Amino acid sequence: MSKLTQIAAAIVLASSASVYASSGKLVGVVEDPQSSLPGAIVRVKGSDVSTVTNYRGEFALSKLASGRYTLVVSYIGYGDVEIEVEVTDGKVVTLKPIVLNNSQTIEEVVSVGQIFRGEMAAANTQKNALSIKSVIAADGIGKLPDRNAAEAVQRIPGVSIERDQGEGRFVAVRGLPAQWSSTSLNGNRLPTAEEETTSRATAFDFFPSELIEFVEVSKAITPDMEGDAIGGNVNFITKKGADEFILKTNLGVGQNELAEGNNYSANVIYGDRVLNDKLGFIINATAWKRDWATDNFETRRRGKEEDYGIYRLELRDYTGTRETYGLNGSVEYDLDNGSISASALYGTLVDDETHYKHRLRFDKSRIELQHIRDELITEMTGYEFRGEHDFGIDKTLNWQIASYENEFRYGNKPNTQDHSYFVMRFDQQVNYSGLKEASNGKSYAYNVVDGGQDPWNGIGTYLPENFSMDPSQSQLSWVNLYKVFVNEKDRAVVNVDLDWQIDNALAVKFGAKYRDKQRQASFSDEFYSWGETSGDTPTLDSFTLSDQPGRNDYLSELPVNYQGIFAPVASTEDAMQFWNNNRAKFELDEGESALVQNGGALGRNFTVNETHASFYGMGIYQLNEDVEIVAGIRATHTDTEVLGFTYLEDSNSLVANNHTKDYWAILPSFHLTYRANEDTNYRFALTRTFARPDFGDLTAGGTFLEQEQKLETGNPDLNPTFSINLDLMVEHYFERVGLLSAGVFYKDIKDPIYWSTQKDTYRGVDGISITRPENGDGAKVAGVEIAFNRDLAFISPQLENFGVMSNATFMDSEMTGLNRGDNPAIPGQADELYNFTLYYDDTQFAARFSVNHKGAYIDEHGSEENASQEDIFYGANTTVDFTTSYQLNEHALVYLELNNLTDEPLEYYQGNKGRPVQVEYYGIRGMVGLNYQF
């Protein structure tokens, strides 16, 4: 990196002197009375010379000969403004702020509400971007009930999210797997840490939306961006140093329908400029605490030989408290020819979960009652140091040094020694009647689709009428300590970029980036039974009992009265205390447990050391007033080392293993924009991108999950996935804020990674799902994307305060080389995504009604022989939200947010919707609050 910096500096110094003395430079800021304006066009009247303001409203015009000029500033939603300026040879002239919507007569001033402000910023930025991208401004985020970073982007065309407990978690672009899209913060892809995934996809449920200033979604990657983004890149831009004094607060209170407690949120932003306006700082702190609850049922099934009979029906009742905290601090100091800045970021999610699970074991004639308690903690920290330095009037050197750390761990449940997902199980023997006998002689429940009597939403209990569990007959079976720890560090992220304005038509950019990454993961699934010498096995009635929370309305959406069979339960606090007091009376059952020493947990016990080194060069060429070309190449080298263990069953021993793999990714790209007129763009992009194998896919060991009856193994010989991407887009912008766009895209993918699943015998147990990642031959994705955003004044002037925002994406994909009879869709790829929003905004009162839809998609491919019936699908999901606000005065605004108005369930099914795997209901959640700006 130091040598690269020296070379860049030498180029800068060698070429600056002659140019610096023959031309001048203009710099300035475009704003309105409320804030700076990103995406404004600043052009020199009577010439082809122009530029676009950045996210802070800043612009620069270089290589201007001395003399007087007229600048024309254009911004959709406001009228053009012209100003007279003078350029002096060898000088950098700093203009006074150019203020739009202010110097006009009072009758001409446009009254702009917050919804319109967000749409204006997004439309202007997208219109004048160098590549195909979509943008959301903070105003747009704040006016929808989207409480974390993942939820903030779900309404952008082609973007979807995956949810957990009703809250957005992972972000995906164009319906592709989340790990095939890069999610970055201020341009840097973040380390990942999540309980049940070993992928590279970042879970953003820990990151509050209040910390975000802009979100930009790039559908076609340019060479100055990291290239591991087959679907695209979602870049969250946090708030930086303030341009002026700011103090904003937000307080809210709400409730979730299924939960008994309340929700609270608070946010404060404080910033200012000091030291003669040279030093700007901003501090943003946010907190969100909410009680939540979900009702869930899940099935576990046998294979094709038993016609997918249900051998276990799980009735899950969740309650808990989630706490999200975020802190962002940034300071920036203006130098004579540039600036330096430092930022620190912190985000955490703490989820204290109580869970009661009744498992009807049709195959073993018993009911299992699990008392579950866990505290899930995700915590991320980040530090960034940046510099921007102008050399002469035509070159800018940008550098950054950053470090990030993301960690998942369980809290101190049941104690500081055993911090885990804690489960205490009681079993009661029962007699089921009416089950259907399978070919193996055992009896199971069957859905209608498999020749049984149970609809998908009404699986029977097959218990006697008026049956309920008897605590005196429910005997302690075991205690399960499920332990997960994941820590990923980007120990150093260093990048340097040099921008060089060759002339008014050509700019070039060169740069390099280096990342040193480490990921550590540990896992065990420990089962403890009551010791043979510990006395009589305890029964449930030895505890103080009560109804579980939310019992009376458990799964009230379904036609079966499941809660009628429930036993009263012990509190999870009492269960944990019993374990703590009697731990010595329990014995570890290694045969049931997945441990490192018995080879059952090797797939999730590993260390990955990885370095990424990238170099790029690109040019931005203004062919003429109408045509702009961006072209270049990026080369990225990845060096991966995976440390783990191999279990030798014959000798019951472990052997350390070390697998290494390195490869280059050569990523050319070409972007062309044709601006047919002031309001219409045609865009074309041809790019190459890639995706690295997930961390867990690379391990040589395997992990056996007893409760899920699943064995997962890794494959250290996996190749990265590459994609050639073609994008075509046409955009038309309306004079009043609005957009009509349509586009097509196509991706030709090589070596996609898929999970091959087969039913087999493991440890003497048949019907175990054994999965392993493999490289397929290839995959193809094609799609159409359309969007229409506009106020309704074009219908009637009386409707100018009403507007619609709508978009839809339709896709199709197939994978080849999967050793099955058909070519299935890529996991995670939905056939359709759409959003529709109807809003009203008159600057004082605003309301927005929104619908978000994602079609069904394959989550996991089935086994080779009966693949189409064993593919696991994530069901179609449509959510409806509403928000409204009222501006009390220039300082205070009150708001109401309502989410999931239709109580849309999460659904997984196997092969056919009539064969459910998981169905979960969340209820409606709402919040009222007050925003106050001092």
C-alpha cells in the first residue's frame, strides 16, 4: 500500500504544475432552505461541461479557462437557477452556497413535504448517476415503518428481504441468494455473524435505520466497487459530519399484537461545526426495545418411501424482548486542499427469547414438552479513517483505513459457564389413533396432498377427545445446551483511489484495496440425561406450573384447538435454576450429542483466514453532450485458508486439517448512458462479477443436528461462482417529481453452488437428511423490471398532493448440472417482486399505504431422485403497512406506524403448498411517536 501511495503521489506531482497554471477550478454546494441537495446538475451554460453534486450537495468543475461563466443548476422538483461566476488561472474558487427554492418570489416557492423531499433526492441522484442504480434518502426511510437497515430497502425495485420473527434480516437483489449480493457500509462490505448461517450474507436486523443517511442499490457494478456482487450491491451510507447545527430527537411507544408488553424507541442526532467551521461533527444514538411473540407450527417428514408422512408435529409458542442499540459518531476536519475524517460505529441486537414447544411424536407414541430459554446477542463495531486531498485543480487522492468486527454469541443463560440455547424436555407416553400406516410398519399423519386427511393448515393431533397432558406423567428426558459462537473480523481494510480529470471530456480513476479477514466459529449440541445414580427422575409436577404466555389464542388463525392439549408449564427461570442447582446429577450423552470430539460438530468448528487484494482502473468519457461511457477492469485476488478437523470413526480420533485455495477474479465492465433529452436516459451495462463460496461450505467436517435429523458437511474444493451480466434500462423523469422506467437483465452464471440433499442412514438412524455443497454446471437468470412513481397532478390539479410509487420485477432462472431430472430455479430466486404505495403529502399532513410482495422461491434443493417433491420452498409473502404524520409546527411532528396489517404468515413447504414445513404468525405491530427538531 505504501508503494502504491508513493506512485500515486509521484503521478500527481509530476503532472500538476503545467495544468495548474493554465486553468482554474470552481467548487461549491447546492442546497435548499432545509438541507443540501444530492444529484443536482451543475453545468456551464453554452458548453458540454457539467457535473453532479454528491450526497452532501458538493460539486467541483475543473479545467475551466479563466473568464466569466454562467452556471445553470437543475434539480427535479425545483426551477433552474443561473449564477454568474469568474474563473482565475491557477485558482480554486469556492462559491457561496447555491440555494434553490429560495430566491424566487414567495408565490413561486415550491412547498415540499417530507415524502416529496425523499422522492426528489432519489430521483435526481438516480437520473444523473453514472450507472444503473436506485437511491433512498433518509426522508424516504423515515416515512415508512421500516425499523432496521434491511427493511429500509425492501421497497426498491428488484430488492427483497428475508425475515426472522417478522423483522427484516438479509437483503437480496433481483431475487437471488442474499450471499450473491454484497451489502456494504460506506463502501465496505461488512463481516458477518449470525446464529444459524455460515454464509457471507450480512444480517442487518441489528442495524437501526435511523443511522442511515442514504441507501444506494447498484444493479450494475463499476470497477471502483468490490466485484463480489452477482445480484448487485446495497450500500448503506451513514451520517457524517454536520454542515450546520443540528439537534433532532425521536421518541416512540407501541405494541405488538401477540405480545403482552410494550415497545419503546428513542433516537437523537446532534451535530455542529466549530473552529471557524473547519471542524464538523455528528453523534447519532438510537435505541429500540420491543416485546414480541409468534405462533408457529412445524412438521418433520419421512422420505418418499413413506410418502412424506409426518412423524413429528411441533407446536411452537415464542415470546421475547428484543433490544436494538446503535451509535454513530463522526468528525471531519477541512484542510486547505481536502479533508480528513474519523468515524466510529456500534450496533447490537439482544434478543431474550422464551419458547415452549410441544412435539407430537407420532412415530414414538409420546408428546415432548420443551422449555426453552436463550439470549441471542449480535454486536458489531467499526472504525473508519478517511482522507481526501486535492492536488492542483485536476487530481484528488482518497484513502481509507478501516476495521470492523461482528460477533454472535449466546448470553448468560442458564449461567455464565453454559451460555447457550437452553432446552429442558419432559416426555409423556400417549396413544395416538387414526394415523395411517406406512410401508415401514410405522404410523404417521398425512396431508391431503399425500393421500391423508389433513389440510395444510389443519394437521390433526390424533389424540383422544378432551385430552390434555398430565404433568405427573411427564418425565424429565434431558437438558440440551445448544452452543454457537461466531466472530468475524476485517482486521484491516485499506484502500487508495486517485481521480484525475484529464480534460472536460475525460476522467480516469485508479485504485487498490486490501482486506485481511478472519472468521472463527465454534459449535456444540450437548445432551444431558438424568444420572442413573441421581435418584428418581423428576416429573413436571415437581415445578410450580402455570399457562404458557399467549396460550389462549395460540394459532387462533387455524381450525384446530391445539392449545387444548397443552400442559401447564414451568417458568424457564425455574427450569434454568433447577439445572444450575442439580448440574452434577446429569450425565453427558455423547451418543446423542454433536461434539468436536465425536465428529458430530466439525462443520461448524473452524477458522478461516482470508485476504483480498484488488486493483482497478477505469475511465469516464463524455463522448458528447448526450453520451457518457464508463469502462474499466478490476482484478481481485483471494487467498483462503480453512483450519478445522477431520473425524476418523475407526479410531475415534480427530486429525487437524488445513485447506488452502487462492484464485483471481478478472472483472471487466462497460456502461453506456445515452441522454436522449433532458428527461430521458437509455442505459446499457455489460459486467462480470463473482461470489466467493460461503465459509461453512468450505469446511471439511460435518455437523449433525439431532433435533432437525440433519447432517451437513462441507466441501473445501468448491470454486467461486462467476457471472456475466447484461442490463438494459430506459428511464423517463417527469417535471414534477416522478419516474417511469423499464429494463431487462440477463445473467449467465458459471459454477453456482447448491446444496445436494439425500435421505440416508447416519449413526444407525435412517431417514437422516444429508446435505453437501457442490458446484453446478451453470445457471441463467433473466428478468424484467418496471417502476412508476408520480404525483397525481397529471390527472387533476386537485390531486397534486396524492401520489403513487410502484415497481415490479419478474424473473426466471434455472440451474444445470445438479444430478437431477429437471433444471430447478436458483435458491432464493422468486419469480416476482412488487411494491405499491399510495400516499398523500401536503407538507403538514402525510399518509402512506404500502404493499410489499415477494413470490415463492426454492430455499433448499431436494434429493436427486425425488427432487421436485423434496425441494423446500419459502412461500409467497405479502405485507401491508401504513404510516401517517402531522407537522404540529416547524419543530415538532407526530406520527403513527402500523406494520403487517393483514397478519401475513411466514410459510415454508416441501414441494407443494399442501405439504407445510413451517407456518408462523406474527400479528400486527404499531407505534406512535414524536419527532422534534431544535
